[in-house]
Amino acid sequence: MPELPEVETTCRGIAPHLVGQRIERLVINNASLRWPVPETLKKLLPDQTIRSVTRRAKYLLIAIDSGTLIVHLGMSGSLRLAPPDEARLKHDHVELYLDNSLCLRYCDPRRFGSWLWTTDDPEQHSLLINLGPEPLGKQFSAKYLFTKLQNRKQAIKTLIMDSHLVVGVGNIYANEALFMAGIHPQRSGSSVTLEECTLLVSQIKKILTHAIRRGGTTLRNFVGGDGKPGYFAQELMVYGRGGEACQRCQATLQEIRLGQRTTVFCPICQH
DNA sequence: ATGCGGACCTGTTAGC
DNA sequence: TGCTAACAGGTCCGCA
């Protein structure tokens, strides 16, 4: 799925086309996403104007006059702007028709994503209220991470992927950041020093920023809101390279499972 | 509170 | 070539 850079790219791609537009209608082709898409949206949304499109963690927040759509792309979701008469794809489950003769289509083969609605401050929604800080914000610092790691026995990789600790670090970037910081993914949280936290936090920020600049990693066929594909995986140092030579020391990269996620690391460079 | 495993679903790929 | 099993970018929930 979309990791944070893909969601950010989508947000930036679609926002200029959505903000200020009046909604004509919402079509739900398949309401069975992670949670059912509320049928009431079909009556609620028409004639309302989109005020803003923002991102919190991997959630896209589409603010309308009377509330906010909370959209998550799950593992396989994508949003794209299409001409309203364009044939829809097999997995285009939700379609938002706008005034400017564009249609926002939500495609999600695995249906792990969600379209939710709230009339309150979206930050207070149960899915958002307990989220950790944004990885690119200044709240996510070495000191913050170090404090959070105290007395934690879980593997550092699992911990940096925990959205209660920090949001937006998915499997790909967790692997990459740990490699760049020279930290073994299986180390317990409490064994990571403040100095290592400094390295790790700066690598997480660097890698995510870089990926956003490149328009998202795009594994298979992710397409940003503007229809441009992101860059491919050739810039990744470890993810997807188990068994290959480490680009830094030539040792064979190891692949293991950690918390049911594929984990790749260099047994020499990462301690 | 923390940690772990299972669950949600379809599509693609690796292996026999 | 065809069938089957394993695996894929996420993250919530329930249980120990």
C-alpha cells in the first residue's frame, strides 16, 4: 500500500482539483470496505462544497461544509481524478462526482481501506485521537523516541511501525531507515541508545522527505492523484533485496519475518 | 500497559 | 500449462 509518501503525493495531487468544488453526487459501487461506507453520504454530500484536503498520518481528510470525509487507502487503495464518462475499473468502489466535470475515483482491490464520515473535529475521531506525532514534525525528535523506547521489549522495527508511537513509517521505510541508521531490526526498543535515536529519527525524516519529493515509492502500480507514477524501487537499499549483496559492504542481505512483516537487513552493517 | 497473533480481502508470483 | 500456497504497501481488535 501506499506508505506515507504515497498518501502525501495523492493529497497534493488531488487537492487543487477538489478544493472549492461543489459535490454533484457520490456513488457507492461496493460499500464493503474495512468498515461499511455510510449510505447516508449519498444524501449528505450533494450540493456541498469541498473546503480543504489535508493529511493526518495515512488518512486523507476531505473537509466539506457540514463535516469531514476520512479516507484511508489501506493496503491497495488509490485515488485518481478521471473524466466522469470514463469507464470505471473493476475495483472503483466509490466515486465522487464534482462540478468541474471531474470525478474522484477510489479504487481498492483488497478493500482494506475506508471511507468514513464525521461531523466533529476529525482529530477527535476514535481512529485519529490516539495517533502519535507526524514523522516530519518537530515533535518527533530523538529525545521523544528515546523516551518512548524505555522499558519496551519489542523489536525496534515493530516499534517504529507502531502508529501510537509515530505515524507514517510503513514496512518499506522502516527497513530502509534502520539500514541507514545501522541498527539491527531485532534489537529491543530499550536497547537503543539516545545517539542511535538521533540517527534513526534523522534517517526516517530524510527518507520520507526524499520519497515525497520523488512522488512516492510506487511498488507495483501506484498512481498519484495527478496520474503520474512515482519512482520505482531501484533506490531502495534493502527492501525487496533479501539474498542480494549489501550495497555498502557486499555481505548477503538477510530476510526474516518480524511481526508477520518481511524484514531485510545487513548482518554486518546493522548492529 | 504491553505484546502477540489473527483478521479483513484480492491479485500476483513462486513452486511443484 | 495449470494448480496451490504463500505473500503483498496497513492497522484494528481481542486475548494473554
